[in-house]
Amino acid sequence: MRIIPAIDIIDGKCVRLSKGDYDTKKIYNENPLEVATAFEDHGIQYLHLVDLDGAKSKHIVNHKILEQIATKTNLKIDFGGGLKTNDDLRVAFESGANQITGGSIAVKDPETFISWINTYGSDKIILGADAHHEKIAVSGWQEESDKQLIPFIQEYQKEEVSYVICTDISKDGMLQGPSFDLYERILSETKDLKLIASGGISTFDELPKLAELGCEGTIIGKAIYENRISLKQLEDYILNK
């Protein structure tokens, strides 16, 4: 299972929210490159970079930070937040993204999202399936749609989506453990899905459990920043798996 630390950006700074609520913003570092370099120094190869300003303003905003991290580290970056147009996508890839994550656009403009899969390939386009009470949430989690989580994923599998990041919003940033039951159900009701678990990771012991369920990767955010999981633990996990 791939270990994918998260860096969320507001105003160029590394922050974390609770349950996607912008009013709960906590700044952890004013220099995202410094954080990314520390990850790489501990053997981490992947990064989940979220443009929270972009998610709110509905277009890419923090592409310069993406470019800075991409040019000064060897991290493979998946980038999301506010990607709505072909131009946003072009900027993200030109700035160094290895993959992009599309969430709101997959709900609100499926034709464009499907065209991205067809143009760039399913290895480059991740479906962001972020849910609250198993209903897909959009616009930086500010709105809930009428889409049910598992059928939503299944529909996009028909369009050749293979990577899915699933965040249970009720767990995100709460440090109370991830939604093991939900991930187990998603994996049992889909086939050949590369499921990336996100939200609620709070202790190192949860990682082997997620791997055992069959998750392809896991995104870890606040647990790192709050020193619940150390970079040394992650380094040892990566070396020993």
C-alpha cells in the first residue's frame, strides 16, 4: 500500500481543516516546500497536494507551489482542488503534477471529466469520491449532491476510471480512525479498483489494516502534523513492506 502524505494549501501555507470546514483552518507551516522535502527525506515518494483556495474559487490558484515542489523534489504529486477546465488541467500538468484528482467536476460536468480520462488516460486522472453520509460532496465539501457514493464509483468504472480517492468527510481531520467498514464495502462491490483511503487516519496501527482490506494507498494528513504518526514510522513501513 502506498503511503501518500497530504499538503493542503491556503494562502500559500500548509494547513489542515476539520471536516472540510474552512473556519477550522490551522496553519502548520508557512513553507509547503519545507514540508514536502521532509517527506522525501524519509523515503516517501508520493504527495497529495490540495489547492483549497482553488476548491473555493473553482479554478486553479496555487499552481506555483505545485511547480516549486515538483521541480525541487522527486515526489510524484497528485494535485486537486478547483480543476474545472481543460486550461486548469493543462496548467496542473505543466506545473509538474503526476496525476490530478477531479471531484466536483465529475459530478457537475461529467462530459469534461470523461474527456480528461480519454485524453490523458486512467493512470493520470483520479476520481475524487468524497462523501458525507455516503452522498458525494462537491465544491470543497461546501455542498452535498444527490449522488450515492458506491453507484457513483461504479458508474465511473464503466468510463475506465481505476484510481479513486475516497474521503469520509465526517472523519476527516478528526483523528478518530478511518472508515474501515465503508472501504471494505466499496472494495467488495467494485472490481479492480485502486482505492486510496483518506480521512481520519490517527495511528500507525491503522495502516496495516487498510492494506489488509486491499486499499492501494492511503492519504495521511493531520496525524503527521499532530505527531500521532512519525515520519520515521512511515519510513520503516515503506522500507519493510
